[in-house]
Amino acid sequence: MASPISLREPAWLQEFKAFIMRGSVVDLAVGLVIGAAFTTIVTSLVEDLINPFIGLIIGGVDFSNVFVVLNGERRASLAATREGGAAVLAVGSFINTVIKFLIVAFAIFWVVKALSRLRLHELGKAPPVATPTEKLLAEIRDELKAQRAK
């Protein structure tokens, strides 16, 4: 009876596994999941807390429902107008998106700033590692000092 055919894992699959298991890829995946969750929080913040205040300031208007009809019939809401097939400029939705972006960008700025400070702080604590060239120069310096002392 013939021996069974052995299946070998392709080299590219081994490389892909090594790539996926690197720390930076895993960190990126975690960051994406946290970013998605953070985005929903920011969306709620803008739509449920910030927009009512903006609407109150501009006269009780539902800010997310501010739109301009370019062509077609205007209806009670942006969604209803779009369902009716009208071409609209969703000014309120665009401004909501800009506000959300600014909040996320501001939060990311502070996170990166904190991580940079933490990294600098950690780098400051670590003893400097001498390169081979620096070690050789230190040996030469010490040898020259020893020769002068004789």
C-alpha cells in the first residue's frame, strides 16, 4: 500500500501566521475595536447631548434635521424627503460629522500625547545601552589614560 500524501503548509501561510502574531498587528486590531466602540460613544454624545443645545441656541430646531432641498418635494424630515426621491444637502448631518471628527481627533491627540510622555518617561529611566563602537572608544580612552599614568 502506498504511503499517504503529506500536505505541507505553504511558505506564504507560515509568513502570514508570523505576521498576524506580531505585536503591532494585534495592537492594531485592539485599537480598531476600541475605536469603533469610542465612535459610538462620540456619536451619542453629539446627537444626544450637543445637538439639543445647538438646536436650542438656533431656535429649537432639530439640528440633525437641517437640510436644503435641491430638487423635489420637501417633507417633514430629512429621511422622509430622501425617501421621496428628492435631492438634498444634509447640512445638519454634515456638521454633526464634523463635530464627531473633531471630538475623536481631540481625544486621539491627548492619547498620543500621553503615550509620548509615557514613552519618554520610560526611556529616561532605562540605562543607555552602549553600542559596540562606544564600547571600543571607551576601551581606547581607558587604555590611553593608563598609558599616561605610567
